[in-house]
Amino acid sequence: MKKNTLVVNGSPHGKKGVTYMLQRQFVRGAENAGAEVDEVFLNKKKISPCLGCFTCWIQTPGNCVIRDDQAELLEKLLWADIFVLATPVYVDGITGQSKVFLDRTVPLLKPEITFREDHCRHPSRRNKASKFAVISNCGFHEVDNFDSLVMHCRKFCLNMNAEYAGHLLRPHGPVLRYPEMMAGEIKKVLEAAEKAGEELVRQGRISHASMEAVSAEIVPKRAYVEAANFFWRQELEKIGQ
Ligand SMILES: Cc1cc2nc3c(=O)[nH]c(=O)nc-3n(C[C@H](O)[C@H](O)[C@H](O)COP(=O)(O)O)c2cc1C
């Protein structure tokens, strides 16, 4: 049976972003493995922040009072076997767009508090258990810049009846925009992202080898910082600063 795979991209750059460069490869791999992939771009959707009224738990169980594009996304989430959040790192976490979207998944939870792994959690209205993965990239050089984002995603899974099945984390991600510079290294990263998509569909997990290959150092730290600072100096000079 085909695996229903929902990929939600929360970058304001959508298909023009670095996150999407990884997402595109990942989706190619997932489709090669037979998945049915639905990609949603939050920069094309109108989703307002949660009002915190809990109407979705009491008066209209499972349904939010706000009438916007989130309703269609909740429906897709109900049926997804695999859910992938694709977001760059913004201020050490997910983007605001991604956070608003995740907050608005609260209608999929029930109000009572139960225990999961000895922690207080809400039961999910999703009958299906699904796999969850995150695709991300960030501007800084070190891979530990994803620590808080990964922790957040793991906790999100505890509520959502989802199993954290791995991640694609690309530090010094903007380097991917310059394939002429580090062609061999970038090719390896993109191939690993594609393999990760296949693995998630076929084996239900992304292998450590693929995760490590996606996160591999492409440019040494000092050289990267010098190149980035040169870029920003040039941008300032262009406007006479
Ligand atoms: C508002 C804002 C906050 C950011 N915060 C971080 C950060 O905390 N750490 C980091 O390494 N990069 C940070 N970045 C850099 C982005 O993660 C980086 O530019 C990334 O390549 C953008 O991905 P995209 O092209 O898919 O949107 C930030 C960028 C913006 C615009």
C-alpha cells in the first residue's frame, strides 16, 4: 500500500529556499520508494495564530473556530502515514510560520491528560500512528544549532501519536546555493537527502549514515565565516553603507 506522505514547508522562501533544495531530493527518494507525497508551502497559505480559546476541545471537538487554510491541513494530517516538517532555523527554533501551523494542530488532541513515557500528554484524535521527520538548514556553521529545534520536534511527536523517525539537518546551508564552489561535497549531501527519503518510506527510519552525510562539513568553519562576512560587507557597500 502507498504511504501517504505530507511535507509541510515553513520557510518564507518556499520553493526558492535552501530548505526546499533538501526537501526536493527527499521527496524524489520517497516517491522512488512508492510514497504518495503531498507538499504544502505555508508561504502560500493563510493561517492565523491560535486564539487559545479551546473551543476545538469543548464546543466543536476537533474543529477550530478560525476559518482559514488550516482546516485542509488538519484533514491531511489525519491521514498521513508520514509527516515531514521542512523549516529553516529561525532564532534557534522553527520559523514563526511553522510554529503557528503546529499550534493550530491542537484540535487534533483531546482535552484529557494521560501519561506517555511517564509524562503528561494529551491523547490524539488521529487513529493512525505516523512517522515524523524534520528537514532543516541553518546559517551558522555548527550542527548543534539544531539542538533546540530537534528537541521541540521530538516533544511534538509525543502528543501527536507520531514516532520521531529521523532528520535532515544541514548546517552552513546557504553554501548549497553555490554548487560551482563545492560541487562534490554538495552532490553527496543531496544524494544522502534522496536516500533518506527512500529509507523513511521503505524502513520507517532515516539511517544514521544518511543523517550524518546530510550534516557533513562542506566548508571549514573559518573559511565559511570569512566568505559570509565578505558577502554581507558587499551587500552593505551596494547601498553605500
Ligand atoms: C529571522 C531569522 C533568524 C535566523 N536565525 C538563525 C539562527 O538562530 N541560527 C542559524 O544558524 N541561522 C539562523 N538564520 C539563518 C537561516 O536559517 C538561513 O538563512 C537558512 O538558509 C534559510 O533557509 P531557507 O532558504 O529555506 O529559508 C536566521 C535567518 C532569519 C531570517
